[in-house]
Amino acid sequence: MEWAIRVALATPEIDRVIVSTDHDGIAQVGLDGGAEVDQRPAHLATDTALTADFLRELIGRLRSGGETARYFVLLEPTAPFRLPEDISVCLKLLHEQQLDSVATFMEAHLNPHRAWTIDDGQARPFIDGVVPWLPRQALPPAYQLNGAVYAFVADNLGPGDPAVLFGRSGAIVMPKARSFDIDDIHDFAVAEALLANHAVPLGRFA
């Protein structure tokens, strides 16, 4: 949480930082870090709640309170190695190309041409007709979302759409070294080890 707040506050284009939560401990971290805290409704704070749904609800209440910002940025706390320039370049692309949304990507861990499915104990390529045995250099480039930055036109986030990358969308590819998404305690331990060994180029944010 603190990493996400620090980077948001250090991004010149961001003029308001809000932590959305229903948890008192997380709220206190947000306040201590210099962010505003918004009380998220309980039904939008479950493990099955969609991010897009909480964003729509939050944006609606902010609009009712007089907020007029055109662009919003979502910074999930599970991606600690983003930098202010990653956010700035997303907002620049969003604005200059008049897009609906922009997100950060990384080179895919597994090229989909090498993915398999197993049906009744029988393995076959996940994509029909591909050759999984080709050398890496012969495969088409593939990318995956790295969860670091989502920037979008707030009022273009359509009702009922589960996606945070939507409409006319753009992509920013971040370096692998900073494209780290923490999903479990193992990932957390790896992230701490990378920091301890100065293996991530974070400058003053390390």
C-alpha cells in the first residue's frame, strides 16, 4: 500500500490519491501515507467483486461530490515496482491519442503457442494447429498484463463491463525487472529478496 501511495504522490499528473477499502487497518495505512480514504461498500469488497464495479461506484460518488477529473488511474498494491514515469507515460498516451484506456504489459511468461490443455488425460496444444516445439525466436511475440498501471477516461467506463482495459485501448510495455505482481506469500518473499539484492532498478523508490 505504501509503495503505491508514494508513487502516486510523486507522479506530477496525479492531483488526488484515494485509497478505497472497507478495512480499518488498510484505511490507517492510507491516511498515514498521505492519501484520502474512501469507505468501500461491503458488497464491493469481497473476493468475488469485480474491480470495474467498485470503480464505477466510486466514480459515481466522486462525481456527486463535485469531482470533475477526466482521467483516473488504478494502482493495485500488488505491483510494487512501478515508478512515476510508468504512470506518466500511460497518461500521456491516453491523452495524446484520445484513447479510452491504457494499461501496462510485460512479455508473457508463457507464449500461448506453448500452452497445452489436458482432456481425460490426453494432452494437446491449447491453440489448434500451432507447433509448440518451435524455437522461441520463431514464435510470435506475446504479452500479458502486469497489473502495474491502468489509466482510463472515467466517464467511458461503461455500465456492466467487467474490463478495466476497454474501448480504444493502448499498451505500454514495462521491463521484466519491474513487472512483478504479488499474488501470494511466495511472491512476497521473492519481491523482498529482489529488493535486498538491489536487483530491481527503482532509484529513490528502492
